[in-house]
Amino acid sequence: MRSLRHFDLNLLLVFEALMRERHVTRAAEKLHLSQPALSHALKRLREALDDPLLVRTGNGLQPTPRALALLPVVQQALALLQAGLAPPESFTPATSTRRFTLATTDYFEEVMYPAFLSQLLTYAPEISFSIELITPDVLSDALEQRQVDMVVGLDSQSALPTGVIQTPWMDEALVCLAAADNDGVGEALTIEQFARQPHVELADISGLLPSSIENCLAQHQLSRRVISKNLNYIAAARVVSLTDAIMTLPRQMAERFITMLPVRIVVPPQELPALNMTLIQHGLYANDPAIAWLANELTAFAKRFGR
């Protein structure tokens, strides 16, 4: 044989079966081939290796020294190929010690994560998590380099690099928050009233979030004044509680603040879009059983959690 490129690797299966069975008919049955097809394959093997390989004797087919020397090499190669082509091992949460790294929004970490982790630990007691902020490097590099396993809660309208996979996860209505003693804001706001209020909002440190509120206002030839951009919801809510400003945030986050601070929920303009949150992972690891399990758990939890 002059080159592996000219050798039909399927013949290795034929060789191994013939060496194991030492019988053409039985080897053909094992490989689900006809006897003539196997005989033809044996002929091709002999020509390729320039050796008879199996010789008929009074004790049936017997291997030549070349065949005996080749057998362990072929068996090892086939075993390596079989292992390499096998599907990845399934993920077993009950015994896994996997540590997942999630890049998340304030909403997920504050509102959902504690209950989600508590639930998982009942049937995956050895897993653990690291929570990180969604920064500009997360989607461009960290997902691809497996420094982050998944991005949780980013808005569906966010600009994404190639190679990542985004799937719908959870929708949440937006509401407004105002100080309890803010007499300038009623129980509900029209789009015009909303635009006239001073606003507090979260700073987009990821650089990825679209300005859905600005876009909505622009469609109505309106704009707003943002007096403070904060890094997290709790700081923003505290600013609201001490000023005449309002902020727009997911409803379940707002419901937590009204028990913590002197603030109240205000019905927002009906024109404001809902928050459509997603799960994002890198396409390189889409078939990782652990990541698939985590995505399924997050999706199931969101369905039970949403109201």
C-alpha cells in the first residue's frame, strides 16, 4: 500500500471481522454483507497489502504472520475511532461537580437566581455557579473561550456577534417606579406624561442593549431627560425614592422595591414594549450535554416563574 489516501478504511472492518471469525460466511453475516461482497473485499485487502492475509488450510482459514502483526494495530485504530465518533457522555446532575459561569442581568440575579439555585441543589447537590456582569467582552470572546457558559436575560433586540445562538427565554412586562410622595405622577402615565418626567435608568455597560424606550419615544416625536444612570437596580430605585424622577423596570423587580423602599408602581404608557429576555450560548458548544441541561432547566424554571 503506497498511501493511506488510496486505501478504503472500510476494509479495516472487514479485516477485523475475518480475523475474528476465520470464516467468510460468518464474517459477512456480522457485517451485514453478502458472501460475494465480503470475498471481493478480501481480494481488495490482499491487493492493497500485498499479502494473502488468510490462507485456507485443513483447519480452515489461518492468518499469515503479516495479518497477525497487523491485527492489534487495526483493533486499536478501530477502538480509537469508535470512541471518537461516539456521542458525548450524558450529563448526570445528581453526581456532577460542574461549575457553571453565567453572565446575567440584575433582573435574573436578584429576582430569579436565588430560587433557581435552591431548586437545582435539591437534585444536583454538587454543582455550583459563578455570576458575572454582561460586559463588552462576554459575547465577543468569553463565550467562545468557554470563560462564560451562558448569557441569561439579555434583551432579544441586542446586537450579537456571529457564532452565538440566541433563544427566547422569558417575557416580562415593564412598569414605572416613582417615589411614594411624588405628587407629580399619578397611577398611570400617558406617553406624553412619561416623556415629561425626569428619568433614572440602568447604564448599559455591555454596550449591546438597544434603546427601546428612546426608540418608542422617537416614534411619537418625543424625548426624555435622564438625570441618573446607575449600575444596578437597587441604586437606581433609591435615587427614585428620594427624587421626582421615575424609572422603568421589569414588573417583578419593581414589586420587590415597593416592600423595601418608599416607592410605588405606576402603570406605564401602553406604547412601551415588553422586555423579551433570551438565553445566549456559543455555537461551538451547543451540543455540550451540561449546557443543554442548564438551558432546559432555565427554560422550565422561567415557565413556572412567570406570572
